[in-house]
Amino acid sequence: MRSHRSLVGACLAVVIATAAGCSTPAALGPRSAPNGPTSTGPLPRALTPAEDARLLYAEDLIVHACMARSGLRFVAEPLAASSRPAAEQRYGTADIAAARAHGYGYSETPAGQRRADSTSADPNEAYQHTLSPDAQRAYETALYGTAASRPQVELPDGQGLVIATEGCVAEARKRLYGDDLRGYLISQHVTANLEGHIAQDVRDSKAYRSALGGWRTCMANRGFSFATPQEARQGGETAAHKGGRAAEIRVATADAECGWDHRLLATAVDLEQDRFADTGPELTAWIREFRSRRLAALSKARELIRAESRSRG
Amino acid sequence: MRYTKTLGTIAGALVLAGGSMLAASPPASALAAAPSGCPSGALCVYSGLNYTGSHSYLQDCNRYWSAFGRDNISASWFNNGTSGRWSRIWVDPNFGSANWSADARGTGDPDGRDRVAYNAGSSNDWPWSPSDAAAC
């Protein structure tokens, strides 16, 4: 284990070290990536988990068709995911009405959809393990191109990122997010790691920990001994499987009411916005690039999924 | 890829080979390719920059890298997973409440020196979204 290090380079260290007086321009310095996005203005909203799941399903539909052209099997399945903001998964929920009506949504997962968690089996991984070593290599080449064909691009901190520009995954990404694959993948890498880093910073903050203490006491008074909203959410999922929808709703409602009373989500969102503002214009431009491309891809994804549904009759 | 293996079976997914450490590694800009030998479906983690040195090929989620000698030995890594899952390397064992480094499918960090997981990786999982709660 190692203590706090910067994330996407020295520039991102500013995010976690703002209180220590680091300055964004100095940290970015001469190592900034050339030809980064230059757009300005307010950040577009982040996609919800359900929207992310829709894009992933659309990617996989394209990959499926592409692999089929080479006679290879690739299963594309929709993922069930919450239509609530992703911030609720990171920090806690405060939507009491939704919790009373739907719980966390686990009991309402449509039949035939995989849950968007890390424990569900993946049919493509399982299929791949049935192939011979040579066939596995051919499968990988069809997905990503040959190992030698994957270039290294420069991230804003000057470090490299190896990406796939050939193969079926690249084809899917280009169709959905545009031909500038390099720009998209840099924006994706920067945004994902930065968001995670900021989330950890928010959870470690004094204001959030104070709100969390109130939430914990409130939950305990209702008979639930969860340390964090993430644990409550997992408890709700377990309750859904064991006790059904009513049990899930009881956990989710207590979670949301305690979260509302102690401003858990509101406190976190305020802190998160402050942290994003502290990242400086270059990183903000990459985040804006990422979110804009994802938002623009939603309508294409919807069309692809609709066409797939029609073809299945 | 399965995500519920116990530690007793994780070691089977591990390949350790002797090799040079960081000092012998070429600079990141010298190479521009995915690591050869990284199996399809795996998160491949290396002791040296540019996918050199000793390596672990991780097909599953792993709560304790110390169980197979990989704890805090992670200078470069690559997500060669088949599905749309992200590979995520946590700096705490058992996905503790610390930081992580994440890579989308088909991408990798050949030089992790500015990443939180650089020589700090202690567990890994495969979330659908990088900000998902840890699950294994």
C-alpha cells in the first residue's frame, strides 16, 4: 500500500492538494499534452448509470456485428442500471420519493438484463476460455487489432496511454463518439480517473464525514448498522434478493430520509463541484470533451438499440 | 471471467517471471504497443515500465495481491479484457477506502509513475463503470 499519490499526473495532484496550496498552472507546466480540446463554458452534466449502460450496450451491438463479419461470436446484452445520478452511488441518495416507490431499483431489474455490478458473469469471457490459444489470439486481434498496431498517445500529464485504433472495439467507439479516437480515449481516461480521485477526496473531507456521522446515527436509530451509503445500497440489494421488494424499499427509504436530513448528497455535490473547479482549464476541457461526446452519442445508441429490438421482433 | 474466486484459486491465474525492475526499463516514449503475451481477458500488471519485468496476469478480481507476491509491484499495466468492464487497481488491499487507477478495455498505462497505483497496487476488480462501488 502506498499513501496518496497524484492521479493523472502532477496536474491532478492539485485536486487532492488544493488545501496545501498547489497551483494548477504551475503543476500543468510544460508537460501539458498538445492539441487538447479548447472548448469553454459550463461543464455538461455527467451521464446517469442507465445512460452509461445504454452506451455500453450500443458499443457491444456494434462489436457483435463486427465480430460476426469475421465469423466470431460476441454476445451483446443490455445492462440493468439505475436512472438516478451516478453521484448517488458515490455519496448516498436523497430522493425520498424514488426510494419509497422503487427502493434502489434492484427488485425491478427486467428479466433478461444483467445487473450492472462486478459480480455477474460475462458470456464473452466464458466463451473465450473455451477457445484454443491460437483462436484466443485471433479473437483478441479481431477485437483490438494486433498488439503492434496499438499506438501510445500522450496524456495531459505527459505520460502515455496505449490505445486500440483497429479492431471491432475501435470501430464501435468511432461510430458512437466520433473519428477522433485518440481524443475520445484521452478524455475518457482523464475523466474517469479524475472523477474517482475527486470522489475519494470528497469522502475524506471533514464536511462529508460530519454529514456521514449524522446519517450513520440516523440509520442506527432505524435499526440499520451500515457504515456508509454504499454498504446500505449493498444491504438493499441483499434484502431484495432475500426478502423481496418491500425489504429493499425499507432500507432505501431509511437511507434516503437520513441522507436528506443530514444533507449527505448535497454536501458531497457541493464539494465535488468545488474540486472540479479547482482542476484548471485544461483538465476541465477534457472532461467537457468526454461528457459532450457521450451525451451526443446517446441518440445514436438509442437508434441502434431500437433497430436491434425491431430485428428481434 | 469470473469475479467470485477465492484466494485459494487466484494463484492459478498468476504467472511470475524474474525480470528487471524499474532501473532497466526504457522510457515510456520508446515503445508504442500493447504488451505481447498479455492474455486476452486479463489485466496484466508488470514490475517495470513499458510492460517489462515480472508480471501477473489477473483474470479475476483479487482482494489481496500480497497472496501472490504482487503487492506494491505495479509500474505498468494493461486492460486486455474482452467485455466492457474497466480494470481497476486499488492501492489498498480488499478495495479499502483509498484510491485506484482505472483503464477502459483495450487501453493501458505503460508508465504508471504518475498514477496512484504506481508500485502501490494491492487489489483489483472489474467494474462496469470506474466509479462503481467495489464488488468481488
